[in-house]
Amino acid sequence: MRQSTLFAQTYREAPAEADAISHRLLLRAGFVRSLAAGIYAFLPLGQRVLRKAENIVREEMDRTGAQELLMPAMQPAELWEQSGRLGAYGPELIRLKDRHERDFVLGPTHEEVVTALFRDEVGSYRKLPVTLYQIQTKFRDERRPRFGLLRGREFVMKDAYSFDEDWEGLDRSYRAMYEAYRRIFDRCGLTYRAVEADAGSIGGEGGTHEFMALADIGEDTIVSCASCDYAANLEKAEAAAPIAHDLAADIPEPQRFATPNIRTIDELVSALGLPASRFAKTMIYVADDQPVAVVVRGDREVNELKVKNALGAETIGIADADTVLRVTGAPSGFAGPVGLSVPVLVDLEAAVEDGWIVGANQADYHVRNVVPGRDYRPACVGDYRIAAEGDGCPRCGAGGLRFSRGIEVGHVFKLGTKYSESLNATFADRDGNEKTAIMGCYGIGVSRLLSAIAEQHHDGDGLAWPMSVAPFRAHIVPVSANDAVQMALAERLYGEIRAAGIDALIDDRDERPGVKFKDADLIGIPIRIVVGKQAAEGLVEFKHRSRTDQETVNAGDVCDKVK
Ligand code: ATP
Ligand code: MG
Ligand code: MG
Ligand code: MG
């Protein structure tokens, strides 16, 4: 491709709202443009990277025998009613009506659709096992779209679904996906960890792992052991942590406190006299022996509280500190200054009105049971667990736990029969008995991958793409567009490289050398061929983007070196 015609401008500065290094670089280098919060256009450079990432994913999915299909983004709401998720999914689900007033949703994920397809297509065990996948645009009206492609409201996902006769079959399908994920992330040049995860809002009965690209900007905390291979996300690690306190003994009476002047978690933490470090806790409140309130956990670094339902089963909302304080507000908010804990009684009705707590359980059950002004007591004994850095490892008992940050780039999940049961996806087994299919689901954030890779592969001058996903393999930069000898040699190399089937970008613009080199560094194509003064002697400079050294090579050898 010719840079003179490339549909993208580079910028020296990123717009002020760009909130992550990968976001700033992708904008500055002309890979993506923002249309609205969390909604992006992929310009030609970005689209090329996206396509390369997609193809890596596609090749590795195909290698496992999974079959590619494409499902509609627009889905009838009835399907979501049948699975029970229409209410449960909450405001992240984009709902719309067609001209006949029929209800639809824009798919944030496709368990419902794929299970309905399976139900209508597969009747016999002879067609099992089967794994189906697609690479497709997903919609989630995220509460806090941010960090560019890392948390979009419209984004590209690879989602796969396996159907098996029994749990042993699911184990095999799951393992195949797990291994495929490793190959995918290896090929993308990512430094990552597969961590044990907690079953989130998707529900399910089996195991689950998240693949975390290591990066400080990551919104997830990875807990790993210094001496064995234990690695889990924070929720999972906390569930395995030893019980730290007997709550009943610690907080006989909740202390009420007023919050009008507290606006941030920092202020809350200091008002309570807590150590200014991460705090988290698990707590269930009861009134009249009914669990009515919620589990609250806080993370000072990201200044947000996660709220789970009383059964601790799912995350039903994430609120920033301001919202939590507004919703909990004095005098209904109270806290017990115990260790690192900050139990907060949430006024569920207000929280629901505010639209930040969602969930079927809460909608069907909690809310009805909450009476404003009633005296709710903390009554969760022995369920107070905090995983902290330096704790003993729950697997090997030795070694201290370490915390680090990660970006969830992939997620594999044993679903069991949650969807096949509610949507009636059955098949006849070899004895002719009707059986419910055992499912797994497997997601990769393909567009998120671009940002995760950019977070890990850049330097002070710009992006430095791994070869496997680079928009072009080689960048040919004639130093002076007015020098006929340089231009002729550059054009010759461009032709040779392309004839060898290699994608290349040639900077044929009439720009100062400084501008060309700055742009080349910013865009980050792995191999650079600079055609300068020595062109007359048939010599060019050959350089890798992420290395400082360069070598002078014969123009005749360039094509072979690029291969
Ligand atoms: P997160 O915890 O980051 O919100 P999730 O657990 O909700 O992600 P899944 O439902 O597991 O996401 O979806 C599968 C994959 O899709 C995720 O592992 C992630 O890589 C990607 N993904 C999820 N939400 C987004 C988003 N808003 N923008 C970009 N990619 C996303
Ligand atoms: Mg999410
Ligand atoms: Mg997640
Ligand atoms: Mg997930």
C-alpha cells in the first residue's frame, strides 16, 4: 500500500480523553477513530491488524475441528425470556422494538441463539460432540466504556459453544479450547496467564478459566503463587482464602456513620481509619432470617465497588464510589471498622431505581423483601475472606501470594445444562433416551486483543507490532521523495516484496525525513527498509522496529531478508 493514499492521519498528540497508552497510540497512529463512547471505527491500518488477529483465532479454532458459523446480532427477546436472562442481564443489554412493537435485543453473547439452533438441528448423539464458533460484533452497553478497544460498547468477539453427550465429553471439548487459546495468545505475542476464575453472571456448574494479558492498566487482579503454578482471579482466590474473621464477634452492633462529606473511596477509607490499601469483603445481611442485602467489595485502585447478590453467586452491578455513597447515603449506610473490611448496607430499592443493581434474583426476590428503614443486621459468620499479598498459597501451602494486573482477553467456561435445559436442547442417546446436551462456552475479545497487544508492545516512540498481527510486514521508507534514484530503488523493492506475496507499505509521500521516521516509529511495522543516500550504490538500511541496531544490506538481498 502507498502511504500517500493511506486513509489515516497521524497525530503528534492524542486527544485528552484517551485514557490508556494503547488507546493514545492507536488513535495517534491512525488505527482507530472514536464515534461515540466505546464505539470505534477501524481505519485501514486497524482493520488489517484486526483481520490478522481474527485469522489467527480462526485457524486455531478450525484446527480443533470447531465449525464456523455466523449468527445474527439482532435476537428476539423471547429467547432471552426463555433462558431467564432478559431480566438478569440488566442495562448492559441493548433492547429495541421493531416496527411491529416486537421486542429484540442486540446480542452481548450468543448462548440463547446457538442453543436454539442446536435444538432444531441436532436430534441424535451421532452428531455429537460439536463445537460451533463465530467471529462477530457484540453489543454491551457498558457502564464505563473506557481504555479504547479494551472496554467498548460495540466490539468484536470470537464466541464458541460446545455440545457434548456427557461431562467427560465436555472436559475434552474444554481442554481442546483451552489449548487452542494458548496457541492463539502465543501467536499474538502476548505475555499472559491462564487463571482459575469464579463463575460469573453467565452461570454454570463446572470450571472456568480466564486468560489474562499482563498489563498495569488491566482491570482484573491476578493472584498467583511464587512457588507453584497456582493462579486465580481475585474473586476465586478470595473464595479459597482462609476465613479471616468471625463477623459476629467482630461487629456485634453495626456502627452507623454519616457520609455527606465523603465522595471517594479514599475519603471513606480514611474516615474509617483503614489502611490505605486494597480492601475487600464478603458479607450477607439478614432481616427476619431472610438474606436481603448484598456482598460488597471495594478496590481502591479502580475506585469502584462491586455488588453481588446475597447468595454470592453473581456480580449484579458495579458502582463507582460516588454512586455507592449516594445510594447508601446516611443514615442507611453503616460500616464496621474491622480490619480491612467496609461492609456497606445498600438501599436496594434506591439502587435498583438508580439502575446499577440488576439481576434476576434481586429483581424477583430481594427487592420485594427490603423494607426501607427496617433494621438490617450483618449476620454472615465465617464468610469473611480476604486474599492479601503474602498470604500462603491455597494449593501448595508454601510460597506467598503475589498480585498483578491483567486484561481478560479470553474466557473458557463449563456451562453444563443451564441453557440446554431452559431452551430444551435435547438429543436421543444411543439407547434412545432423551438427554440434555452438556455445554461449554468460550470467548475471546478479538478487538480487545489489539489494545492488549499494543499495551505490551510499544515504546516511547510508538507501537511495535509483533509480526503475526502487524498491519504490514515491511515498511519501505525512501528518505527523499525528490531523489529519483532513491524513489526508483524503493519502488523496485516494493514491487519485489509484493511479488513475493509479502504485504508492504511504501512511504511515497513528499515529506521531510524526520516526519517519515516519526510516523514509521508510531505505526510500528516490524521491518523497516530505509532507502537513502547509498541508494546509488545499491545499498539500503535494514532495521527491526523494536531493535536499535540497523544493518546496511544489498538491495538485491532485501526481499529474501524480509521473507
Ligand atoms: P469483563 O470482565 O472485562 O467485563 P466479561 O467477563 O464480561 O469481560 P465475557 O462475557 O467473558 O466478558 O466475554 C468474552 C470475552 O469478550 C472477554 O474475555 C473479553 O476478552 C471480551 N469482552 C468482554 N466485554 C468486552 C468489552 N466491553 N469490550 C471489548 N471486549 C470485551
Ligand atoms: Mg463484562
Ligand atoms: Mg470478566
Ligand atoms: Mg468473562
